Amino acid sequence: FGVHVIQTFLSEEISEETQIMGRSARQGDPGSFSMILSSLDLEKFGIKEKELKIMKSTEKYYDVLDKKRKAYFDDKYRTTIQHVEQIEDDHDKAMEFLSKLKQVPAVYDDPHSKLMASSTSTMLKNDIKDFLTLRNQCPMLEAPVTSRTLVLMDATGSMTCCINKTKNAVKTMFTRAFEIMAMKNITSKSFEVQFAVYRNYNASHGELLQYSGWE
């Protein structure tokens, strides 16, 4: 009855899904295709408990999946375009910075030339200083942009002695994060964290890697 292909993830692009589906029938042979998806893997597409209930009640699984996939792709595309534009702007500023570096005058013996060079050098140095200061500033986090931090912990047997240090480090991280958010008037909804632990290789499949949701 031909090949049956099971896709275990939702493709970000429909073209990829079409290619995977096409593996089920080659040269006119019969075939079939289906998806088995994990609800956790669907989180990145904005598919959560509410959407899962809608799919179950309406039985329109693919319609919801495809709609969310397209929204995710559109958002990712806009982000990519913004990133490219930012890179272009950064490149132009970097080239201007390099040009100013090359214009820093040498030291002259002639007093008049030395005075002119000193004045020009001061202006260039100020421009260079401003560029470097701006480039080394930490980006500001503004709501509703969400910052996600993944905390990966070594829970193998050899690291048991470090569990208390880990707890203290996590506590310090949270304390410091909330202090910064309060200082910068950043809403707590802009910060999410996920914890993941990995254990010895002889651990069972379900315990080898465990992780929480984003909270």
C-alpha cells in the first residue's frame, strides 16, 4: 500500500512540509501522510492550551496549525527584515568610524599645524568615543518584548555536591533580575525562564532530560 510518512514536527514553512509529504508517493506509487505533534513543540508557534481546546472541539486541527504557522512565519520574516536593516545601518556607522580613525592627524613640529591637528584630533576623538560608548551599551528591554532565559543544569551524579550552590546561584539570578526590572520600570511579564536538567546516560528515557515550561 505504499509508504506512510509520519511528520513529528510542524514545519515553519509550507514548502518544507510539502516536500516531506511528497516522500510518501514516488513515481505515481500510492502513499499516505500524517502528523504526530507534541504540544510542547507547538509553543513556539503560539499554540497553547486555548488553541489545543479549539482544535479538539472543532476537529479543525490543520486549519489552526496552518494559521498559527503563517503568523509565526510573518513575524519571523518581519524580524529578519528589521535585523537586516539594522545590520546595514551598523555597517554604515562602522565604516564612518573607520574613516574617522584614519583621519586622526599625526603630530607636527610646526606650532600652527600642531594647533590645527590638536583641534581636529579632539573632534575626531569625541566622535570615536561616542561611537564606542554607544556600541558597548547594553540593549534596553522594553515591554512587551519578552526576554527568555534557559537555565541548563548538570544533574549527573558527580555534581550532587553542587546542588546547594546551584540553588543559591538561581536565587541570586532572580533577585538581581527583579531588581533591574524594578529599576528600569520593566514589567515582570517581559521576563520568562525555563529550567532544564540532564542526568546520567544510564537514566531512563523520560529522566535523561527534564525541563519546565516557560514561566
